[in-house]
Amino acid sequence: MVTENELPPFDLRLAMITLAAKDPRLAPLIEETQEFRVAKGAENPYGVLVEAITHQSISGRAAATIFGRVKALGSGGRIPTPHEMLKLGKPALRKAGLSAAKILAMKDLARKTIDGVVPTLEEAHRLSDEELVNRLVSVRGIGAWTVEMFLIFRLGRPDVLPVHDLGVRKGWAITYGKKHMPTPKELLKFGERWRPYRTVASWYMWRACQRAGHAALRKIRPHKTKAHRRSIPARRTQKKPPRLSHIRKPLAAKHSARQPNYPE
């Protein structure tokens, strides 16, 4: 994994000043926590996505080991080129530690890189955020979140808001004193105030999580859901309904007790 970082390609100082002025809740985070940084020497999308696929659904330590084995399969100890990846047999990739699903994803990534669907780094810099997302999510096993992380930490795009990211959603709840995380739709709407620096605001949501600690984060609940009362089935029509006046009150109480207790 990349350990060296550098300043993003946009005016970070202006972004911080603008966000602090627009949103006072961000001001202490901006003042007291680490500034936004991107990976030094951004790699091409193909290499980034090979690493991202390797890291899916396993621990960082295990992924680093497997990624090292995958790199060893390429010439010169580097990530196999797209052509090399297509030539590698499944047994070799399985021996490196990749699952069957990840092998299929890497093969698809290699083919789409050769076909030009996955751009070079130079091409990626010329494409809009939306164009990059549309192209890269067409790769098997690559979702919007992975592409957003590439846009933020490799390309340093200033206005990316990963609305499905758990850390950003929990950081929002911590920052704004809420007991529940926002829905992605709610966060997207709220984030309009952060334009054109939603990337930097997202960074400070992650810093809010880091500063709050695990105990505080565990108290944050999923987003609220609307409580829908259970509908009571209509009584069947009877020609001669029995006399139930003496038990109507107990029945009403029973129905009331059966109403679900929805979380607040």
C-alpha cells in the first residue's frame, strides 16, 4: 500500500477556508485535524484496480501478502501487464491467493484496459468524474466506491462525495450531533453546501470518526426508517355476527399490544 502522500492538485488552503466559512461545524475539524493528502505519484487506473480487487473482503495484512505474490507474477517484479494477466493461468493466480471471483475480475480488467475502456493515467486526468465512474464500474467486481477512492486519493479530484461510505456517514452523525447515520440520499442533499470541495469535507468526516473513537462510533445507529403501522385485516362480513360487545375492549387492547416497536 502507498505510504507517501502529497498535497492535492487543487488549492487546498482555499478549500479549507471556503468550507470553514460555509459550515461552522467543519471549522474545528479543519483547525485541529490533519490536512487532506493524496497518494504520491499516482498510478495508472489499471494498477490501482488490480490492487483494489486484491484487497476486497479480506484483511489488509492478508491482502498485502497476496498482492506481493501477484506482483511477482509480472515481469521485473511489477504488477502483470494487461497482456501478461490474460496469459496467466488460473492455477497460478489461485496459488497466489486470489479467489475465483477475483481472477475473473482481473481478467476482465485486463481485457477492458487493452480495449481502451479503462483509460491510461493521462487519459484519466482529462476525463470528468462521471465519465471515469461510468467507465471503471463496467469492470467486473469494481463498484462506485472503489472508483470514488481512486478519484479522491489517486487523482485528487476536489468534489467527490462517497455517499455510501460508512465512515463518511458516521462522521457526519458525529459532527452534527446526530444519533443516526444519514441515508445516501440525505447525505447527497446535505453535501450541496460543501460544493465545490466535497472531497475535502468527506476527508474531515473521516477525521471526525478518527477523533471520536470506537466507543462513540458504536453508538451511531443506522438511518431512521419510517414507522409503518401494521394494517389490521378487515373483519369478515357475516350474516349474523355474534354478540361481542362484552369482549370488544380486551380485543382492542390486544391489537394495540401487537403494534411493532420501531427504533427511533
